[in-house]
Amino acid sequence: MDGPGFMASLVAGGVAGVSVDLILFPLDTIKTRLQSPQGFNKAGGFRGIYAGVPSAAVGSFPNAAAFFITYEYVKWFLHTDSSSYLTPMKHMLAASAGEVVACLIRVPSEVVKQRAQVSASTRTFQIFSNILYEEGIQGLYRGYKSTVLREIPFSLVQFPLWESLKALWSWRQDHVVDSWQSAVCGAFAGGFAAAVTTPLDVAKTRIMLAKAGSSTANGNVLSALHGVWQSQGLAGDHVPGIFLQEQSSGLPLERVSSCLDFRRLSWQCRLLILMPSWITYLMVVFVYLWQF
């Protein structure tokens, strides 16, 4: 990758990451509290929905920049003819490599952020200090394996589909897609990927929020999922989370996802959570159908 391409990926990826994380942070807080073991209301409800935002602000730019630099570099390194049947494989490998690298930055930020989101009365820096004091550096990387295990399947689904939709749209209109068209493709790709990986995101959240020394804190994804299944079951509770996650996927970075305690909310709360996502979804469908 040449100098301008490197810098473009660095700046564009970083700015996009910060924008998405900060704009959609309230939805991310709602998602984390819905996924938390204590339930939505005990985790804070709709109070302090910007708790943990300093951690997200600090980690967003380097996390997103690291992903897109790695993604673009691996695509360049594995350069193939655009019509090659290996192109989807190239996008899968590039996205997987990007996630592995980005998670080195994302996981510490995510651990601090999620704990702050379910403990709104505690300052973010105090949570960071407590983690270092009680668990050391390894405490900041609790959930790294589960995060990678969730992010790689997400990217394996999202990015090849995103690239394919952009290529199809470009072919239909005889020129490269515009930014808003790329966002539409990203929304469709992200929504589909969300439906596949929501359970893994639930496991990641449970592992990061678990008390030190507990069985869930050991990082075993299957054990975490089994605990969720025993205590709350499936019951379709992750369906609204798919739409929450799709809303953030127009720019393919940090994603919000599933809702475990959705049925416990009043219908007013359900409407408040779902309305922006449904509006976004309907707008995407309308624009897509209008274009073709």
C-alpha cells in the first residue's frame, strides 16, 4: 500500500470509528445493560446512557484505524483480478486479519466501557484503576478470545457481502458507488451478519462483566452461552437486537446488538428502542428499491 493509501485508511477509518461510536453510544449502552446478568433496570435503565463514553472516545480512533489499515493492506497484499472467484476469500482474510489486530486495542477499551455502562455511578478512570489493581493487565484483556471469536465470523459475513453488493451496484449503474450507496450496502450486510453472530456477542458481554474468579470470567464461550440458555433461554429475545445492530452497520465498525431482557420492558420502552432502527431499515429498503 502506498503512502497516500495508508494515510487515507488511517484517517478515514479513525474518523468513521469515532463518529459511529459517539453517535450511537446511547444505543450501545442500552444493549450492554440488556445483555448484563443483572438485567436492564438494575444495570441503570435509561439513566446515565453516556456512562463509559471516555473509554469509547479514547479507543475508537486507534481501534478503527488499526482495522482499516490492516484490512486495506491485506487486500493489497493478496491482490487478485477483480473478476477472480478468489475475491471473496481475499475479503474474508483481510477482514479477519483486521479484527485480530484491532481487538488488541478494542478489548481493553470495551472492558472498561461495558463495566462503566452497568455502573453509571462509578467514574471510568476508577473502573480502569480497579481492573488493574484487582486483575492486572490480563484483566483488561478478559474476553479477548470471545471478542475475536465474535468479530471474525461477523466480518467473514459482512465484508464479502458488503464488497459484493457494492460491486453489483457499481455494475448496474456503470460507475463506482457513492458514499451513501456504500452505507446502504453496509447496512444490509451488517444486518445479516448481526443475525448470525448475536449469541456470540451476548457471550462476550457476559464474560467481560463477570466477577473476577467466577466460572464465566474464565472466558469459556460455550460455558457463558450455556449459562444464558439455562437462566433465560432463547425465546426470540435477540430479534430486536438485530435491528439495533443493523442501524450501526452502515459504517462497518463497532456494532450494537442483542437484547436479552426485551420482554421485561414496557411497550413504550420497546417502541423507543425499535423506532429509530425500523425507520433506518425502511429508508434503506426504499432507497435500494428506488435505485434499481
